[in-house]
Amino acid sequence: MIELQPTLDRLREAWHANKPDRAQRLDDLARLRAALRPRLDDMAAAISADFGHRSVHESLLADGMTVLSEIERLRRALPGWMRPRHVGAGWRLWPARAEIRPVPVGVVGVISPWNYPVNLALIPLATAIAAGNHVYLKPSEHTPRTSAFLADLLGQVFPAERVAVACGDADTGAAFAALPFDHLVFTGSTAVGRKVMAAAAEHLTPLTLELGGKSPAIVCADYPIDRAAARLATGKWFNAGQTCIAPDYVLVDADRRDALIDALRRETAARYAADAASDFTHIASQAQFERLQGYVDDARRRGLQVLPLAEVQGERAFPPTVVVQPDGDAEVMRHEIFGPILPVIGCATLEEAIGRVAAGDRPLALYPFSHDRATVDRILHHCLAGGVTVNDTLLHFTAGALPFGGVGASGMGAYHGRAGFDAMSKALPVLWQRRRAASDWLKPPYARIDRLVRRLVG
């Protein structure tokens, strides 16, 4: 804390002295984009070194494309978002006028995770910059090479009094969360999110918490099995399942459960043949690998079918695996998996599937698969989630106009696009009064304006 507080003070003092105007914000975003684009290969190499191996193309898509696209979106929309929004003041206040001004809040803290270490650091950072704030970033200690890459990149783009980076271990992260920020964005597990919220409560720091949970997919009876398998495989095996919105388990009509597993096996084998081994990302750390192995060992001890779907090579390469029909007590169903293990559960009816989802914590994502609008509407009526992609997985994250955020145990608040700009701004209400107004007459003795008072009361 002794080391972190002076940096926060410097950022805040500089912000008070020179709050970024529109030109500064647009220039900052443009320079960040220009600095990142030629270094995408360096970025991918740093992430791969941290993971032991990560698909270059997954890094380019998930940590490169998404960030550059969001920066472009912010730059295009920013002039319109910054304009005051005029609202009605109401006839009782005539002739006054009212408006809402989006104003920056000050210094925004960002605590980013290891699974998408550039995406989940730079998108909140760019959004905070667009909203006119200064930023203090704490990247994950579990991806130190990528954190060093981010510190170097941001040091090239921003002066030290506008953007700062705090690299350090979990103790540094805990002290960072306890700083008196004007807004704090945290992405990570629900368990750590609770600690962050408790630390922020000391200063009543406003929070955006992007957590996780067990995001379900429901494959309805009318949806083609092969297509469902292909889209589930993309959502689950991308980044080896180390995605907060990856489908965590699949509910399917019982008669087609085994057909779905067979289709997943075919799809996975075709994707990760020997000549495509470099496309399968490894588990980011030995501790995470052992945690996943523990889930599989627990399932086997319970007598459950555990089906590896492909052979993968590498020290921390965990094979895509299906666990068949686990009950709620299995470790694989008690925790967010965050890896390439997919429980597949057959349900007798759609009502049973809906009931399973509705009975648990509200997930970060929900994936209904059905071409019948009434069926999808029924699922969405009963199951609340942070976000939804219908007939696919993950993609709502990349739709920039959609807010991204959780609900309940999966988080609070949202960002991306306008939602992020609004979250990191203060919607300042302003009432403009005229030279003459009804309030000039609202003073004792009220008996002389009895008729006016009664008219105002209505």
C-alpha cells in the first residue's frame, strides 16, 4: 500500500489539473491502437510463453482483434456519447430546462485476469480512457511476460501520470483492491470477487465485477445434433476452455445424449489431428492442470463415464474430455470448470433442463439451442443470466453494442461500448433556471399564492 498509494495520488492530481477533453481522448485511443497493431506477434509470443503454449491464432482473435475492434468502436461513438442529453424538466419547473452530462469520475482501477490477459486489461482501460479518466492497471501475476508486455506497451503510449501499471503478486493485488479508486473493474473468480468487493467497501468504491460461474447450454429437441456439437466444441475448446463464458455443461434431451457425445468426438478429432496440434492451447499453470485432473479423478471414483475425445501432446495439454451424466455432488458440477472438460447431461423434458438451470446461481452466460422462438422465449423467461447467445456460444461478448456483465454470483455492472462508457462516467444531472421562474413566488406568506400552490400540487 505504501508503494501503490503515491502512484494513485499522482494519477489523481494530474487528472484534477488537466481533465482529458475529447481531442485528448481520441488521440489517446488512436495511439494505443497504433502501438498495439504492429506488436500483435510479440503479444501472442508473450501469452504463449506464459501458458506453456497457446494457439497464436486464438491470441490474435481473442486478445488482438477484440481490443482493436473495441478501440475503433469507442473512437467512432465517443463524440456522440459525450454530448449532454436534454431531458424534460416538467411543467412545474417551467421555464427551466434540464440535461444529463456524462462526466469522468477520476481514476479507474483495473484488475485483469490471466486467461485473456490483454483483452481483459485493455478493453476496460480503453473504455476508461474514452470516458475521460486516468487508469491504474494491475495485470495478473500468473502471466508475468504478458504483464511486462502490457507495461512496456502502455509506457510507450501514455505519460506516467495518465496510465500506470502495478505488477506484483497476490498481496499486491489485495492492496490494490483496497485503494480509494473512483471506480474499480475486476475480472476473475467469484471467490476473489467477494474479497475485492469487501476491500472496496471501505471506501465505497463503485465496482464493475466480471466473475464467472457455470454457464449452461441447453440443446433442445428440434436443434440438429451435428451443428450443436460443432458450436459447442468451438465455445468449449477455444483457449482450452479457459474462458469465463465457455459452456460449462450441456443439457440435452435424454434420447439424443449419446448422439451428441458421438458428434462431439467426431468434431474434436477432426479439429485436433496431429497436424493441428499447435492449435490446441495448454493449461496456463500446473496448479490449474492439477485442479482439472482432480475433477476427472473424482468423476472416475464415482463410477462416471469419462471420455477423452482427442489425444493432445504437451506438458500441460489437457485433452478435451466429456463427463457423462454427473450428479450435482460431483466436483465437476460443484465448481466452475475453466478447462476443456464438458459434462453432458440427458434430461427427460425441457422443463427438467430449465429447472436445473434456474435452481443454481445465475450464470455469466446461457446458450439455448433451438429454432423455435417460443421455446427460446420460455428458457429466457425462467433462466436469468449475464448474457445470452442463441444457437451458438461466446459471440455475444464480441457484439460491441451489447453490454457485457454478470448478475448475482456471476458479477455486477457491465461494460463494452456505451455500457462501459456510462459505468465509468457520472451521469451528472443539471437543471438550468431562467431569469424568471415560479420559484420566485414560492415564499411565505403562502396564503397570497394559495391558488398557485394547489395547482402545483395538482
